[in-house]
Amino acid sequence: GFVSDAGRVQGVLALSRAFGDIAQQPAVTWEPDVAFHFFDSAQAAQILVLACDGVFDVISSSAALQLAGQPSPSVFAAAAAVRDAAFCAGSTDNITTMIVRVPRT
């Protein structure tokens, strides 16, 4: 299997749609890769941006993180800022966005 320059598995599937796709097996599998990241409690609060390819096709990860990190009253407002940026950048795909703030301990 391969991932194209456009980020498509086998040149066809968006990564988010590739999990367990029968037509693309054995290049794709239903078994996820699981990774753990432990935050350094000495660091400032961390922000996790979870979004569809419709967001990341038109704005970079660092731009999404910068938008989500702006002072806002809620994670909903932060998610809306990322979503709105993707829409304004011309995305015509699903632009579902979630923001998770991991507080400092």
C-alpha cells in the first residue's frame, strides 16, 4: 500500500475512511495503531485539535492549533474558529472540529 502526495491511501481513500475498507485490504486494516503521549505537568495547558480532512485539506495543523489556542470563552468557540477558517479557506468537505483542552496538573 501507499499514501499519495494528496494524503490518500492507495491514492483513493482519505485516511479517515481507510480503516478496514474491504476493497483496499490488505493495504488497510481495521486494527488501529495506538499511541500514548504523556504531558509534562510543568508545561502549560495542552490543546488537542481533532478535525476532519475537510479542515486539514485547507489549513495546516499549526494554523489550526494557533486558532484553537487563541483566548476564547469555551472549547466550542475555539472549534468554531477552526471550522470557520476552513470554510473561509474554501473547504467544501465535512469540517467537523473538536477541541480538547488538557489542563495543567
